[in-house]
Amino acid sequence: MTADPAGVSFGERMATVEFRVAGNAHITVDADVCASCTTRECVTACPANLFAETADGGILFNYEQCFECGTCYMVCNKEGAISWSYPQGGYGVVFRRG
Amino acid sequence: MSPLSPAGFDAVVVGAGPAGSAAAFALAKAGRSVVIVERGPYPGSKNVYGGVVYGRILDQIDPEWWQSVPVQRWVVRRSTMVLTSSQSVSVDVRSQAWGGPPHNGMTIYRADFDSWLAGKAVAQGARLVCSTVATGLIRDASGRVCGVSTDRPQGELRAKVVIAADGVNSFLAKSAGLYRDSSASHFTLGVKEVLDMDPEVIESRFGLGGREGLDIEALGATGAIPGGGFLYTNHDSVSVGVVVALDGLAASRRRPEELVASFKAHPSIAPYLRNSTLREYSAHLIPEGGYDTMPDLVADGMLVAGDAAGMTLASGLWLEGVNFAVGAGLAAGRAAAAAIEAGDTTAQGLAGYRRQLEASFVLADHMRLRRAPALVLSDRVQGVYNKVLCDLAEQLFTVDNPAPKPGLLTLARRSMAKHGLKFRHLAKDGLEAARTFR
Ligand SMILES: Cc1cc2nc3c(=O)[nH]c(=O)nc-3n(C[C@H](O)[C@H](O)[C@H](O)COP(=O)(O)OP(=O)(O)OC[C@H]3O[C@@H](n4cnc5c(N)ncnc54)[C@H](O)[C@@H]3O)c2cc1C
Ligand code: SF4
Ligand code: SF4
């Protein structure tokens, strides 16, 4: 996990948030479209840090700790790279002090 | 879930945020059958904001709302800060009047506020169905919206009117074709940390009495990215974070939590946060484009309210969305009830919604301040004026004996020259500011 300037690791940071993880992904990323993306906005902008660049230039995405904010589909400039929807009702992020 | 009414409801409200619960309250109060569909397990579970609700609009829901609202602190101190990396200038306003009814701002968590407000709608007779996503609009043969599909088995909900109060990403308003343009440039990302802190520490650190709170808004807190920082006191925690333009964030290649960390490390902020521990990290989008980026608010059988319609007022001096959402929701509920009563829920029959909004603060403030978002997010406001102002203030209070004190105008010229600000910029922006905030 990336070291965090606030003194907690990114993993510890995300561990402060409750997620009721659904069985299937509410967001999927098309690796083929991403392969030709040079800008990779999603990687830095996602506040939950869910997009990772792989050694071979691909994108790895994990939906489990998602804030459901919408940043990724808004900043992505490639048509069809991200298909985005909400998790099934009752699942996903649960904020207590939002 | 027990089968919802097969005969349908007068109205279906999507989203139990402030807009949705206010709409359902107004409909139920008018004697109409109404169901609220909320995708989270409880109202507020999906929602994040900075932290201050301006409550006067709640008078229309409960004239003594402050008796029962699950408040954290009543804001009596409001500080507006302008920062550079090593300087700050603040305007600090305190009013003890804000500490007593009818109050001004209150800090409150959304899990608490949204559940409280939804409870008001339910007490009035609305039905609340949580853990349910509205997945799309249902239309009749003529194309009129007549309900929503949900992710429940046999989960279709039919109604005479659908109120989309589904928040900033509003897939319902988008699927109804009401948005002409919803590009990233109209949105900001808010990133927040709630830090646990002992109430007595909060009170002595921020100069507050037992139930009193402080609200800090900071400009120049987000480096080269247009945006701002905020710090709010709750009972036993502080909420601290930044709001940044989405396109600026993406272009900057900086990580959101790093931006929060650099705001927290500012010499004017860091001492406030000593010995606090991270309780919850969160993020959410804000529609900050203002009036000119709002969608159409009415379609046949459908109304859009709150952030779903881009109604957050973000003008630099203010970041208000909850009160606007409540105001819009109440108007939507009343207009829908009147249209149902009159037997005409076409766009024309629902047109009273827009008229009510224009007659209230919701659209009146937005129309008056329609130029504010562009001005506030402009390069000079974001990256030059903060430096000019901080340098000017620093020089003004620097005693440079034996040199005599320079005049204010000399200092202003010096500070402007240092940061490349010309008098013509000042005149142009001054005029624009005068027009914007007139
Ligand atoms: C970081 C940040 C700081 C802010 N600071 C302030 C502040 O200090 N003061 C202030 O007044 N405002 C502030 N705002 C703005 C304020 O949060 C919003 O304007 C307000 O929440 C809008 O209310 P709403 O009811 O329109 O939408 P929301 O509060 O977003 O509610 C929408 C609801 O709909 C539900 N929903 C969405 N889609 C579906 C679906 N398909 N099916 C079922 N349910 C669905 C969601 O779960 C949610 O509960 C801030 C916002 C942010 C992000
Ligand atoms: S999701 Fe979009 S921004 Fe991210 S790598 Fe793929 S194409 Fe690029
Ligand atoms: S919705 Fe937000 S938190 Fe979830 S993957 Fe996209 S950017 Fe990250």
C-alpha cells in the first residue's frame, strides 16, 4: 500500500470506511480500451485509489472499496472504457460521518 | 419486501437525501400517497458533504426543528481564510445570536440529518423503502414518465409523478434527456477526513463554548488546482477536507488524499489538528456549475430537484446545497400535489414547480449569482489574489525600522507587481465581482 502523508497507510485510511461488498462488480473497466489510453486520469483522480497500472501497461480495477462518487467516469476521456452503475440496493459504501 | 402498491402511488420519489425527503414530506402533507426509494441501507449512508446545514428552510417542515434535529454544534464562528503556502489572512466573524434559535448554521452528520428528515416525511405518511436502486424510468405509450423500475423482484413502481432527487450523478435526469451538457468541468470533487478529537480540546482550541461550532473556509488551499479547503467542528470530531475542480484534479496528476494532507499541513491549520485520529475518510462530487449548467427541471410526469438538477450554490463565499435541496424538494412536492389534484401531470401541468423556485431563494439566488462559479474558479482568483493579499497584509504589519512605513498604495503596487497583477486586471475582475455579487 502507498504510504500516506497523513501518517496512515492507504490501507488503514480505507479501513476507516464500511463497505458491504456485493457479489458482483458495479463498475467494470474495459482493459482493451485502457491499453491505448496515454493519460490515465482515473489512476490519480480516484479518491479510493482503485485503478492500478500494471507492469505491462494495462489497468487493474477492483470495485470492492468504491465510494460510488462518479469521478472515474467523469474524468475518463475514452468512450466505453468504464461502464458505471450503482451497486445493488443496500450494498456498497456505508458512511457514518458523511 | 412486501409487494408495493400494485395500483401505484400518486408519486414516487427517488433518493432519500434532503431534496427527496422534503418532496415526500410536502406530498404526504397534501394528502398524497408517496413512496421514497433509497439505494442505501439508511438515509444518508451514501451521502457526504462538508458539514454545515443552514436550517431556516426547515421552518416549513417543523417550526421548532432545532428542538429535535440531531445537531453536532451550532456555528457561532465563521472564518474565511486566504492562504499561500506560508501565509494566511482571515476574516473571522462571530455572532452569539447564531447560537440560539432560530440559529444560522449547524454542523451535523448526513447519516443523522438525512435520517431525521426522512423521519419527518414518514411521520407525515410517506413510505420509505431503503436498500433499493431505481434502475430506470418507465414511460407510457405517449412517452410520459409513469414510474420507475427498481432492482427488486417485481420492483416496478407506478406513479402519476416521479421526482428525481437522486443526487449529483442523476442517471434519471440524464436518461430523461434533461441534461444538455454534463461534462466534468461543471463538477468538483470533495474529499473529507473526519478526525476524532476530545470535545474539551475542540472548545479550547477553537474558542468555543459547549455547543458552539466553528466553520472555516479557505481559498488558496489547493495549489494549482481550482478549489478550496474547509474545516468544521463537530461535537467530538472535526471534518477537514478540500473541494477541487474535477478537470483540474485530473490534469494535476495529484492524488485527492494528498491534497487534503497538504491543506492539513498548512501552518495555519496544522496546529488545530494536533493529536487527532482519522475516524472516516470519504469523497463525493458536487455540481458547482450553477444556473447556466442546470438541466431542464420538468418533463411529462417528472420533476428534478436538488443536486440532481445541479442546485448546489458554490460561490466562493458560500457552499450551500442542503438548504437548496430542501427548498427545491418542498417546491417539487407541492407542485406535484397541485398537478395531481388538477388531473394534469404533463410538463405543462407541473410548470408551477419552476415558478415556485423562481419566486424562492432556490432559483433567485442562482440566477443572481450565475456568474460566480466561473469567477471563483478563475486563475487569478485562485492563484494570484491570495498571494497579493497575503503579501500586502504581511508588509502592512511588518515593522521595518529604521525605514519609515511605506504607504498602503506603495505596498499594494509592490505586491501586485511581484505577482504580475496589473491594474487593468484588478479593474476587470473588480467589475466582474461587482456584477456577480451585486
Ligand atoms: C464535499 C462536499 C461538501 C459540501 N458541503 C456542504 C455544506 O457544508 N453545506 C451544504 O448545505 N451543502 C454542502 N454540500 C452540498 C450538499 O451535500 C448537496 O447539495 C446535497 O446533499 C443535495 O441533496 P440532494 O437531496 O439533492 O442529493 P443527495 O444528498 O446526494 O441525495 C441523493 C440520494 O439519492 C440516493 N440515490 C441516488 N440514486 C439513486 C437511485 N438510482 N435509486 C435510489 N436512490 C438513489 C442517494 O443514495 C442519496 O441518498 C457539499 C457537498 C460535498 C460533496
Ligand atoms: S479508465 Fe479511462 S482514464 Fe482510466 S486508463 Fe482507462 S481509458 Fe484511461
Ligand atoms: S466511483 Fe469514485 S471511488 Fe469508485 S472507482 Fe470511480 S472514482 Fe473511484
